Amino acid sequence: MSSRSMFLLVPVSLLTICVCALTSVSWGQASHAEQVQIKPPLLRTIDPPAPDATAADLEARADQLRAVKLYLDALDYYRAAMAKRPNSASLLNKVGITELMMQRYREAKKSFDQSIKYDRKFADAYNNRGVVFYEEQKFGAAVKDYRRAIAIDGSSASFYSNLGAALFAKKEFEPAVLAYERAVAIDPDVFERTSRGGVQAQLPSPGDRARYDFTVAKLYAKMGYSDRSLEYLRKALEEGYKDFNNVYKEPEFAELRKDKRFTELVASKPPVL
């Protein structure tokens, strides 16, 4: 074999080896494409609180960190603020909210307990402790705390909405409707707010979910909010609400039945999900 032939064979051999290596890498990557990777634990990513910062500055920074879901950093700043302002019911409530967002329910309850200890008239802390009970499916305890919050401050739509959710979960439908009705009277957008980030009714069965949506549709119809009523009626239809024909009997839907969109919705018969 000539030296020229030997020279040509070397690059071809190298190319073959490289192609095989790349192919092996590609197959190796493909073979791991369906693997589950555990999310890394929460980490502190912000510089620690400055020793000379005021309690107000530390609290404001903690609020910002909590808003962007940097919960561990937020806790550091709240606790630094508490070192400068001990026995603060407001700060303990915020610590509890942060722990609640992290699903640390035991720690959150302790923080709300402490907050209430320092201020027996702090309605938010009672409500938030009720949320802990609700998330733990201790609905009776949640109802008691929501009622305590309402007794102190009856102007919060969230308190009534949370109460309605807990009563609904207990299948106490009539008082739940009354609570929801009060919530909507205070804030017509209350269900939109809870669906995005707050407490929703914990409904164990599709039938309960459908009944919930029909109930909310009736509340909105009663108050003249046709768009929202139709939205929840559609959900009830999609969830196969077995008593949907009550929409033709309930007086709350009397005006909505005159709406062309109502006729179109019923005629369209959305498929049950």
C-alpha cells in the first residue's frame, strides 16, 4: 500500500470512530429521556439581612421576597425583623403565611397560634389558621376559626369565601351558600381571586364539584352577573351536574334564561369531561 493510501485511511478511520462515539452519546441521551429528576431543595439565594437594617426595611424586603416565592430568604428577613420587633402579631402572621405557602402546615399553625396569643383581635391570623386546618381537611376546626375572624371583621370577602368552602366540604350546603352569597356581595371577583391563588373548595367527587359550580352560577345570576353565571353553568354542564334542569325552575336564573347566550349554551351541550 502506498504512503498516499495510508494517508487517506487515517482520516477515514478517525471519522468512523468519531461517528460511532457521537452515535453512542446520542443513544445514551435518548435512553435517559424518560427519566425523572428530583427537583433540588429550596435554597437561600439572597444576601443575608444587614445587621443595621431597620425592622420596617427588613419586613418590606421580606414581603418582596415572598411575592417572588423566595420563601426561605423571606423567612430569614422576617425573623431578622422580629429580632428588632419581638412579639409582633403582624410579623408572626407573615411568617405563618410563608410557611403555609411552603406547605409546612405544622410550623405555620404554630406561627398563627403565636400571632393570636399576642393579639386576640387579629382577624387575619384566625382566618389563616383556619386555612391550615382546611388544608389538613379538619373542616370543623376551620369553620370555627373562619367564624372567629368574621366576628372580628365582617368586611372581608375572603373570610366568607373560606367559610363557604369549609362548609361545602362538610356538605352543609345551605349555610355554605349563605356564606358565598355574602362573599360575592362584598367582592364580586372573590371566586376569581381564590381560583388563582387562594383557597378553593376541596371537593372529593365530580358530583360535588358540579354542584359547587352550579351553586356559584346561581349566586352570580341572582346578582346580575350574567357572564360569570354562564361561565360556571358551562362548568356544571361539563361536569355532568345531574340536577342541571333546575336551571329552568330556580327563580335566580329567571333573567338569565332570557339571554340568548343561555339558550346557545344549553343547546350546545358541552361534552362531559
